[in-house]
Amino acid sequence: MVRLHSLGDVVLAQPAASALAESGTVRFVTSGEFVPVVERMPGRIEPAGIPRDGRLGRLATLLRDPKAGVVVDLQGGPAVRLAMFPRRPAGRFAMDRAGRRRVLSGSGRMPLRSMDFAAAAGVDAPDSPLLERRGWPSDGVFEAGIVAGGRWQQKSIPDGILAETARILHDLHGARITILGGTGDSASAGMISRGLGGRPHLNLTGSGGVEELISAIERLHILVSPDSGPAHIAAALGVPVLVVFTSTSPALGFWPEGFPGAFMAEGVGCRPCHRHGGSSCSRGIDACRRRLVPWEIAERGMELSGR
């Protein structure tokens, strides 16, 4: 099975991988940084990490191995086809681009990505991903995490909104705050950290890669996150997660209809506007982000946490 990126899609490939593993060992080929996710997948699944340099050659070595009896291509891009040539995959994920355009124009809903992956693999699988959870929150301490920044500007939660949300969670509910994010999110994390005004917190942004991210998330009572990979990790671990949708929406197929952790500002008719989130607001009003209310985010997070 091949799914090279991104973090959320690797998580969403788990149901298909575990279903295939019921009939034999699955070698899950992915980018090296995502190997810790594959290691948490239940069943006979072996990760095979692909480095950033020499990716095509390593792919070709793995996919042309005579022992690879069946290859399922969940990446659906030219790299896998080229690496396999002249072989063909037994199943291949193909994006419904027409359906996605309809959603972006304001109508319809994409199928769940996890179910598209299962269909490409030719298996029946649950629609909700599951990762092995190895850690739990500390006794007597309410642990709340917030995800800073993100690859796509319009999909991120503004730093000031997150800082105020974190202050409310700390001051009114006694939460210990952990700031999470990737290596490129240090500036946002710094803004949030300063916005906490000396309140005790942990800033784990960019430290330890995906392994550290998983370990930090599984020790939380609640995670507040944009529509991104960390949110999918939390959901798969069984950690309550409030997914704050800005320029995207559950209709794009990455979250089930009626997902209880979905949160978004009301009265934003132009959402979703971009398949990934986008880098700027095409209308110049940024309503999906500006209309977020920290108090409402904090209260919904508390409801989800069950505290």
C-alpha cells in the first residue's frame, strides 16, 4: 500500500490498511516522517519509509519487488505509476475532481476519504480511523492542547484567537496548555506563548517530529485544532478534538457528516473556498477567521472534553 503524504491522508488510510492486513502482511509505503503513524496502526502492517532525496528510486525498488504480490496505490500520482512501470497496481485511488468542484461552488458533499481509500483497496472497512493509544492524561490535571499555525494560512486559526482561547481554558477551567505545531509554526507559537501573559504552558512546536506530536496529543483531555493532520491524529487516538473550520468544511470529505467536534463561525456563505485552505481570502474579508469567538471555542471544547 502506498500513501506518501500528507499527515491526515496517511491517518485516513488506516482502515483500508488494517482491513487488508486481515489477509496478510501489509507493507505501508509512506514518507519517512510519517512512519510513526503507520507504527500505530493495528494489524500486520509494516512501515516502509521513503526519504525526501532519492524518492523515485526507493519507490521503484519497493514496488518492483517480486515479493510485493499486490500493490494498492492510494497516492494516485505519476510518481507511483512511473516507479511501478510496467506493472500496474491492483487498486488505485482517483480523486473525484468534478465532485470537489461542486462542493467548492457550494453544493454537494464529497465521499469520506477513508471510504474512497477502502474502495480503491477493494475492502470493506470502518469509516473512522483508529490508532493505538499508548499514553493518557495526568491524574488531576486538565490537559488542553492547541495547534498553532499550519501549512495553509486561511485554514489556520488566528494566533490572537488561540491565545485568548487558551487564557479562558486556563483561567476559568484550570487547564494546563500545550502548544503544538510543525517546524514552520514557531512564529505563531511564539505569538500565542506571549499572548498567554506568563501563564504556565508547554510549547512543543516543531520538537521531535510526528512521534513527539502523537505522544503529546494522546496525553490531552481536549485538542483545539484547525482542519489539519493533528486533528486527525487526535480523532484516531480517541482524544476529544474540536476542529475549527475556517476556509474548509466537512463537506470536502475528510470528516464525517455530523462530526461532533466540528466548529465554525456562523454566516460564512463562501466556505469552503479552497480544497486545501488557501493562502489568502479571495474576497479580502477573511470572515471565516475574523468571526471566530474565543469564548465559544473554549466552551465547545469543554463540552467535548466532558469536564
